[in-house]
Amino acid sequence: MKDTVLGDFVPCSLSLADADRRYTQFAAFRMLKRILEETDSSYDYYIIDCPPSLGILSLNALVASDSLIVPVNAAAFSLQGINALARVVEEVRSENHVLSIMGILVTRFNGRTVLGKDVLDALSTIADRLGKKLFSSRIRQAVAIEAAQADHLDISTATPRSGVAKDYENFVNEFLMEVEKCVGKRICLDHLESVKTSMLSMKLHKNKRKASSMKNSARLLHLR
């Protein structure tokens, strides 16, 4: 585990590459939930970054969480994944009755193109049909994101004054406003790129601190 200014990080391991083959025992999808329940409750958030598939690692994140945030790449193929994800959520609810979708976040958005506007309209229609929130914050398409990833930095550290860094800051503020409505719950974030799904799961404790604590008390588990 690595202790950083952003929180405690547990990096990924190559041993998870064949997790779907290795973890086939009964109730393997409950492993993460059991571990989080036994972990030090001084953490306000647990964020679990999972692979772009609905394998055993992603299912563990769903079973361990109460709510989902769905960031969707502003592209035509990404729309196809939302309905599939909604069906998976309903199936997982047989094991985790409180699981639900908190909202949809538009990423890699370019509002200057016709396609970007059309995708936004389609996402609004899908959100209304599912009865889910479409976050007003949108993450713009920017080269700064790829550059930050290449340098192994988060966008706020790499280019704190960039427009896309401000987009993420706006989303965090909007997200925390939603969190205030469900203190004590666990949040799972699903990232849809094309028709693939990757997960980011958050667990909130009832002794949740103020919004600023999100940067100071978090454990990030990389499951890629």
C-alpha cells in the first residue's frame, strides 16, 4: 500500500489478470464486500478501479456497492452499453438489493460537433427512460488527459488550471451534493467506453467528513 497526499493506494497486480479463471469458488463475487466490511472504518471512501469487463472483479464491485455512477464516452457505441449495464444491475440486485444507478456522467465531450450534441440528446432520453440523473457536469475531450496519463499523474496535478481539470472539479462538487443525500452508503462508479464497462466503486461511512476529506482519507484499489 502506498501512502500519498491523495490517500492510501493499493496498486494493481498481475496476479489479477486471470482472476476469472482463478476465483471460481462458491460466492467468489462476495470477496470484496467481506474485505471492506472488515477493514479499518477510519476511511471515508474506498474507490475500486476495475477492468473494462463484467467479470468476477467487476461483479465484486457491484455486490459491494449501493449506487453506481456511469461515466459514458460521448460516442455512438457507448450508448449501447447503458442498457446492458442496467440489465446487469437488475440481475445483481438479487444479491445486493440496494444497488442502483445514481447517475450518468458524459465524458470526452465535444459540444462543438453535431455528433457530440446528438449523443448528449440521446443520453438525456435514455436517462429519462431509466429514471436516472444525467449529471450537468460534462468532461470535455482534451489532449491534457492523455498527457497526464502518460506522465502517471492525475489531471489536477498535471494541469490544474486546464479546462478539463475544472470539469472534474465541477463534477466532484456535484457528486458530493448527491452523496449528502445518501450518507452511509457505498457508491460504485461504472465507466463505459464503447460497449465495455469498467468500475469504480466507493464506500461511504456514516462518520463521513466534509467534502475536503475526499482528498485526505481514501483508499484506491487498482483491479486492472
